Amino acid sequence: MELAGVIIVIGIALAFDFVNGFHDAANSIATVVSTRVLSPRLAVMWAAFFNFVAFLVFGTVVAATIATGVVDPDVLSIGVVFAGLIGAIGWNLITFYLGLPTSSSHALVGGIAGAAVAKGGFQVLIASGLQKIGVFILLSPLIGLALATVVMIGVMWGVHRHRNVARLNRGFRHAQLVSAAAFSLGHGGNDAQKTMGVILAVLIGSGYLPVGSDVPLWVVLSAHTAIGLGTLSGGWRIVKTMGSKITRLQPVGGVAAESAAAATLFFTSHAGIPVSTTHTITGAIVGVGATRRLSAVRWGVASRVVWAWIVTIPGAWLIATVTYMIVAALS
Amino acid sequence: MDRRAGFFLVAAVIAAVLVPVTEAGDRWVPIAVSITYLVLAVASWADRRTRRAEHRRSAPSP
């Protein structure tokens, strides 16, 4: 019976990873598609490939943070992880329907924390882990924004000296392939690890692995396969928000935003910090817009993103709490 | 002050506020981010000032 529960929860975790790839595909390919460097079909294949191969580049430090750094591992059970996942998936579906680029990562942290608190009270929360995640929730878009602004200023300075703008634009169209690949690599590295963390949590919680275990290779490969397949399926609803609604991006802006976001993700994945890839790229796109003038950024759309950002953790928390109470009552 | 410089200044303050609540090992991150925004705020202010001066110089005298 317990094995069946573990298999079901792992299946739901991989479904969450698939939806994450589907939901976030737009982030890495919006600019490549909108500037017609690649067709939508080729663009999603490009992103999916780099999502998958990310396991060769990054370790599993983020997975360990999710599995043992958010709540006390002793409170993790199949029911808690199940309710946490339902909270995250439920919140993602609501915001997907509304076309809001919210963070699957924050939804996952909120969901797991909500379900764990419903089971064991607030003392099960690990303050240091949550503090680290909370600080980087704010810092990751700020880092993306600052890096994108600095890169754009450097590029504009180069363009000003270069003069041959047509040739430069051609160069940036091709450079977008590299920056989109780097961002997809960072996305695969950080986001697939969150699913690995959830699977690791359920394996530890059900006693199949001892606390402190490394992530098994089959978990690493299945998480990267799920996110890659999700990206391959492509979510187009958010492409419009990321590619044109926040600010209109040109090839040069796309390269700056993607490379800045990729650098942020590389750093945070290396440091074991689960951050929102969506908010990192959103911050970077705002940074690109801000180099022209602040009015180039559509602040109405940006503020909707910020509101969604603020309510994601409480929203997923609430759904997970209710789900856990139902699960506990039924069992 | 121009709005963009103000925006960068607010970002610098937010990053600075995060310094004490960040773990000691990662504290250099909000510090570096805060300094970057401060530099951007000064650069933005200087850019606007230069543009205004150029605009005044190029405007036809009465």
C-alpha cells in the first residue's frame, strides 16, 4: 500500500515537473521566436535539449535544500508531500489560467511548508532554510535586473563605437541561440532539482532512503526527462507576457536578458538556492527596458507579476493545508 | 532626480536591507547588488544631466 502511495506521489512530482517545463518554456524561447531566429517548433526542441542536459552541468544541492532545508525531514510523509504537490500544482493551474508568470518554485516551497505545518505545527519549519529561500526570492529578480542593465549598457556602448548596426543585429540574432541555450540550461538545472528534492523527500519520508542520502541517478534522469518533455510541449500563453507585454524586446535585449538570467541561475544552482526562473528572467527583461527609459516598461503588467509573486506562497500554502486536512481525515 | 535613478536607488536600498538577514556566507551577494544599483543610480543621474545640457546647447537661441 505504501509503495503504491510512493509511486503515485513520484508520478505527481514528475507531472509537476512536466507542467513546470510547459509553463516556463516561454521564458527561454519567447525572444528567439519573436525575432524569428528559430521557428517555434525548433525553439522548443532547442530549449528542451538544454533542459535535459543540465544534469551534466549542475549537482543536486538545490534538491537537497528542498528535501531537507524547508521543513523537518521527520514530518515528511507521503501525505505531506502529496498535499504539498497538490498545493503547488493547483496554484500553478490557477495562475496559468490567468496568464500570470508566477513561480513554480515558490508554489512548491509554499505547498510543502503548508502541508507540513498542517501536520506538525509551525515548529517543523526550518527557519534558516526558509530565510535563505526568502532572501533570494527578493534578490534573484534584483540580480537579473542589475546584470541585464549592466550588459545592455555595455552592448550599447559597443554599438555606439561600432556603427555597423545591421551587422551587429545579425550577430545578436545568432547570439540569442547561445543565450537561450544558457538560460534553458540554468532553468533545467534549478527547476528539475526541485522535483528531485520532492522525490528525495518522499523516499526519505517513506523510509526507502536514509536522511542525508544523495539523489539517486534514476531520479535525476527522470526529473530532467519530465522537464524536457514539458518544454517540448511548450506553453504559449505566457510567451506573450514575457516576450512583448512587459517591454518589447529586440535581439540585443533578448541576449542581454537571457544571459543575465542564465548567470543568476548558474550562481544560485551552484549555491544550492532554489529560485524562481520566471522572476529572474522577468527582472532581467525589466532591466533591459529600463536602459531605454522607465516608461518603456509596462508597469501595469510588471505590478501584476509582483502581486502574483507576493500571493504565490500563501496561495499554495492554503491549498496544500486544505488538501492535507482532507487526506488526514480520509486516512 | 530622474525617475530611473530613483528606481535604482530604491533597488539599492532593498538589497541593503537584505544584508543583515542574509546568511554570513552569502552576505556578499546583497552587498554587491546594492553597490551595483548605487553605481547605476549615479550613472543614470549623470546621463540625464548630460543629455539635458546637450539639449540646452543645441536649442536655438532667441
